[in-house]
Amino acid sequence: MINQVLQEVTAYTDERDYAKHQVVYRNGAPTRGFFYVKSGLIGLYQTTESGKESLLRIYGPGYFFGYRSLFTKQDYRSTARAMLPSELLQVNLSTFTELDSVSSNLSGFLVRGVCYELGEAENRLTQMTSNSAKVRIMDAIYHLFDNHPEYQWTYREVGEYSGTDTTTVIRFCKELKGMGILDSESRKLQVSSIQGLKAYRDELAGD
């Protein structure tokens, strides 16, 4: 399915390589199409008025991003940055009408993607308000390491993704290291038992 729809927009597509930490686009920049991840890892960051960035979403191979502006006709609302060396396809279509006339298959696929991301955002918001900081931290670690084990996640990124300050993440991770769930021999975040993490998460969430 993906290969088919990419073929339909080949005439409007450019291949671009991005180094680790390189910005794909910045918050507030004029919309210049949307992107597909062929390889690597892309982080989407929300920027506050003070200029602080927080990790909002992660896109790995096989995912599109930057396409919400097709529906809102706004500038990019977040900053996208390569977390690993990444190969992207930039689709140079900037309105939904343009896209739908070229590939109704891809436009339909992206509509479903918007609906999925909205549901995911609502679910994360519910978790933020109903779960303790410890449960949110474990959920973030489980999600990030289970879905993107190729990346070395940091305490700061886990904090941003879980809506928790970095100090709290570091303090709780020391507890998890003492329990053998995280690797106590590493100063970095390394999961020793993903199932142990999930079991302890379920235990705390049930309290």
C-alpha cells in the first residue's frame, strides 16, 4: 500500500538526507510539503514561548509527518529534527486539494493518520491527568524502548515524553535500577527486563 501511494506522488517527491540533530523544519516556518521516513528517526518538538522544546512525538521508518498543515493551511506548528541520521522523502504538495487530485489513496491514508494521532493525543492527555508520575515514566520507557530500541533514550527525553521533570525521572530510575528492571551498571538508561517493567507498572497502576 505505502509503496503504491509513494509511486503516485513520485513526480512531486525529493529525497533528502539529514544528519543527527539536523532540523527538518522549525515551528512557525512556512509549509513546504510533508515528509515520509525511509530510514532513521525523527522527533517532533513543541516549543514554548520561552523557547524550551519538549519531545511530543516520534516517527520511525514507514511513517509520514508534517502533513497536518495540509488540513489546517497553517505554518508548521512544531519543530521536526532528526534524532538519528535519517533518509526522508519530501512530498512537495502543500494543500489537501492538490494532494487529493494527485493521489486520493494517499490523501485517504493521511486522513486516517490524523484521526489516529488525535486519538493517541487524547489517550496521552488522559494518562497525564489520571496516572501518577511513576506510572507515566514507566509507560514512556516501555513505549520508547519497545518501539525504538535503536536509539539511546535519555532521562530528559523520557521526562518530556511523560510530562515529568528530569529530576523526578532520574530519582525514580534509581529505584528501578535497584529492582533490576534497569541496568544498574550503566549510567545511561538501559532496560534489563521489559516484562519486569510492565509488571511493576501494572502493579502500581492497580494501587
